[in-house]
Amino acid sequence: MSDPKTKLERKAKSVIKKEYVIWLTTVDINGTPQPRPVWFIWDNDAFLIYSKPTAHKLKHIRENGNVSLHFNTDETGDKDVIVYIGKAELDTNAAPPNKVPAYLRKYRKGIKDIGMTVEQFTSEYSVAIRIKPTSLRGW
């Protein structure tokens, strides 16, 4: 009999490789969840996300680093539900987006599609967020 936790972890790793967007939920000062879709890569056992320095999510993370992440599902239920709980921190040592080959491979076209060059994106999305998962649940 297979271990359900191991099976879920394998599914989650597969989904991470395929998905383009993940939903990051932070908590504001009033304790209200604030979900938003973000671009991400899996890097050194953590999610790496870039943000504009003025984004509210950065203030939320500074005040409370507990976050959740989940992927889209579909109305038919054919896609697995994968939810991570983790600890987010601003990573001042992370390379900028234009120096992260995996990030550029994944999002170069997306950057162009939003009307930016890689250099413009790197300048605007200059704050790195690193989220280390602490638990995983799903079905």
C-alpha cells in the first residue's frame, strides 16, 4: 500500500513543474486573507517570487510571514488540489530576475506579453520573496 503523503508530494512536484501561476495568500493587519496570483519558480527547496517594492504583499510578509500557496483547479475537479503552508521572507541575497535562468526560461514570453523588456521587469519587480513550505495538503 502506498503512503498517501508521499503520493501527494509526488503530485505536488509534478504540478510545480507544469503550472505557470500560483496563488499567494498573505494576511493583512486586520487578519484578512489577501490572495493574489503570482509568477514563481521552485528554487532550492522554496518558492521564489518577484514583486514590485510597493506591493501590499511585502508589508503583509514583513508583519506576518505565514502564507499559503495554491494552484488553480478546474470546474470539473480533474485537477488536483495542492495547498502549501509556508513561511515567507524577503530575500535580499536573491539574484534579480534577469540573472535567474530558470525564471527567464519560464517567463520571458510572459514578460514580453505584458509589454516589458526583461530589463524593465527586473527594475520594476526588484524584490525577491522566498517561501519555504512547512506543510502540504491536498486531494
